[in-house]
Amino acid sequence: MPDETRYFITGFLAGTQPGCPIDDRGDIDEADWAAWLSATRRLRRTGQWNGRWGMCQECGYVLLPDNPADHCAGHSPQAAGWARPKS
């Protein structure tokens, strides 16, 4: 990938990055801040953001907005050995 393309994509993703979650008083929860930082780092790496926080359907673990799945890594079909057949 040309350097110009890499810089454009990096700048575009940084400019479209959602703001950190804050509560009604304008305070930031430390756990939310850490999760947001993690999710935005992956946004810049993958370009994926779903605009919502999710929850694992099995255990209730919070899924970051860059995760399109409905299960955490521990309960994903691949982790459970439910690998999809190759086509």
C-alpha cells in the first residue's frame, strides 16, 4: 500500500472516531475509558465500528463497539468447536 494511502486512511479513521462515553454529569468511568481506548485502537487498525456496545448472549460479557459478534471470544462458535464447514 502506498504511504499516501496509509496516511489518508489513518487520518480518516482518526477523524471519524466516536467520542469517549461520558455520563450525565460529564464524568468518565475508568472501565469505560479503558474499553473505549481499546476499541478505538482496533478501529484504527480494522476500520470496523458498529456504533453500539454489545453483550455476549451466553455470559453477559460486554462486547466493544468494534465487535460485530453476539458472543465473546470464550463463547464464539469457533471457541466451542463449531467451526463452519469449508465451502
